[in-house]
Amino acid sequence: MPSFNKDNYQEFTPVSEGDYPFTVVGAVNAVSTKNNDMINLELSVDTVGRVIKVYDRLVFTDRALGFIKGFCLATGLTKHWDNGSLEAEDCLGAEGLVHLELGEKKDDGKQYMEVGYYLKQGEKPKFTEQPKKQKPAAAKPPVVDEVAALVPGGVTGGEPPEDDTIPF
């Protein structure tokens, strides 16, 4: 009977949307449900403090060519883009930067991190760290009565002091 350690269970906590380094650790040639060639990718993404797996697919249709081009330019596989041919084996071990986004809820109600786009080599990432905790809101400025209590003699309206000249 298989066994497991239930203490190792972790709830899904999404990382911040942003740009992170990745390595392709799995790639399989496949065919989509609409009979289009595609490559299923498994990415190992370093999200500052933890490594997560993100799954993506490159579908070979005219509509998706921009995405395939982005992947090739991000990973240094430009010769494959130029030749118009890319196989799963070509993708294994490829590295680059990917922009992750929190995807739409699936039928089971779960959400996953998804590839938004791939960054070209040399392109600077926009976000690479988890957001810092928000600073508490600034204290409200004191009201006039509170200010009056802090000023010697108080703050009053009415008559100006006898000597109202301002020395310069």
C-alpha cells in the first residue's frame, strides 16, 4: 500500500503576478483535441523563495505563432523559429524569463498560475519579488482642538496679539 506524510501537504498559495526565471524540465510532443500539433511543457519556475511547477502548451496554429515566437526568443531557440521547426527535445533544459499570471478558476473552482507571456532574452523583468507588506495607513492629522492643546496659549480666533509684526 502506498504511504505519504500528510504533514507535507500545502495549500495552494499563488505567487505574485510578475516575471520569473524558468527552466523547461518536461516537454512532450502531442496533438490537441482539435488535431493540431503541440508541445506540452513543464516549467520549473523560481518565484523568489520557492520553486513551483507551471504547465504550458505551444500549439502550432497560425493564431498561436506569436506565442511560439516569444518562447523561442525567450529561450535562445531562435534558430528553430527561423527554421519553422520545433520539437519537444529542443525545449528540454531551455531557460528564460516568463511572466506569470493567476489564471481563471477551473470547473473545480481551483486557480493556478499560468504563463502570460515569455520575455525576450535581454528584456528586463518588470516584477521579480513578492510584494512587500503594505505599510499601515498614515495617522489622521489632528483636528484643530487637538492642535490647540499642543500649542502654548492655545489656538484662538479673534484679536491678533498686540505686536503682530513678523521679524525678517
